[in-house]
Amino acid sequence: MKEKRYIEYLDAHAKIQTGTYIDRVEILKNGLKYATSRLINDHYWNYAYNFDCSIEEVPSRINAIKEHADSLTKSAAIYFTPDSKPIDIKDLLPYKEMEAEIWMEYDITKKTTNKNSDLDIEKINDSKPNDTFIDIFMDAYGSGSPNDPGYQGLPPEYIESLKNCTPNNDVSVGHFIGQSNGKPIAISSIYCFEEYAGLYNVGTIHSGRRKGYGQDISISAIEYALSKNCTKIFLQTQSGSEVEDMYSKLGFKSIFEGVFYTI
């Protein structure tokens, strides 16, 4: 794997989410990039990346990140990939917390898996989610048990970001809603730019889980990305989770681990 591949994925992720969860990406000193959300305050959408320097330069980079975060009244966070330098950065950082996630890429040489559920899936004819989509998102992500797979208990700012999203004009967006027996029950979103496509917002209401809906609504999103000639279809999820296992069976492969450090 070429070294630049990691940064290309991070850049694509930031590009396609600008206007939804991310508001802007700024270039800081020495090539550092800083993604920022206007509404959301957590580290998932507020972080510095493209960290590449010598050990001697680490303190000045950290100071630049902290100063920028302070100017935005955000907590400072850094995102590292396997090619970030110095490699032993963890031992040099005064970090408060760390959280790892897995980046996965779909194997486009495989045919998409046949849908196995009774889900009736339709694409929204707009780049902005409708009220039904938002309602399902709120049920799927707004609450939940620590034992539930995936991300739970997201703050209301995520809902506001979705309601007010304005993706870039050169990003093609597909939002999907799945119904079972006439009841809206599952959602997914796919954002496409050039050869890249990012899969997001995959969720099922609590009462409809473990019935294959998440897989089937993801397949519809993947098919949309393939129709747009995307060859690098990716997602991020928690390392070692049930979600990672589900997507492995669907044809995704883990390509690298990214780590958030809150400093």
C-alpha cells in the first residue's frame, strides 16, 4: 500500500462530508489540516490530521493544534494513521483520551450480495434527508445501550447537521430509506466524489434490529456508488465490533486503523 493512500482517504472523507458534519478544512502550519464542525463539538468532526514531522518538531505541532482549537472554542484532537510520523507518536503526546476506528474498503471485484430481508428500499430524490430519514436516525443513534453495536447516544447537534446539510455541488449524495410492511425502519447514506464513496448514517430503529436490514440498506448504497463509477467505497467503524464483522461478510476489507487522540 502506498503511503499517500491513507491521506487520500482522509481528504476524501473531509471533502464529501463538508456541508454536512464538517463545515470546513483549514491548512495550518507545516501542512497540518484541521477539520471543523460548526455545530458538533466531539472529536469525530473536529480534529487535525496530516501529522508528518520529526520528533523535535512535535511540540510546535501540538502547540499549533491547541492554539487553533482554542480559537474555535473546541477541544484539541489529532487523527493518526499508520503512516503518520513520528511512528511512536503515542509515547510523545500528552493525550487525555484515545479512540481507534477501522477503515474498510469494499471489494468492487465482487458482485453485491443479494438482499435477504423483506425491506422495500427507496432513494430520496434530494441531497438533504427528509423528515422520515431524520426520525429513523434519531431512533437508531439518539439512544441505546452500551451493548448495542455501532455508535449510540449521539448529541442532538448531529440531527441539526443533517437537517441543515448542504453538500458540495460536486458531491453526489444518495439517501436511502427502507420499509418493512409499510413501516420506515432503516436508513443509509452514500456520498460520492470522483472515485471515492463514503458510506454513512447506516441505522435501523431499535425494534427492527438483527433482521438483516442494515446489510440490505447498505447494499442499495453500494449499488448507487457503483453506478457513479466509484472504485474506492469506504466506511469507518469501531474496531472489533459487530458492525466490522457484518461489513466483512458483505465484501469490505479492513485497510487501516485510525486513532483519535484528544490532547
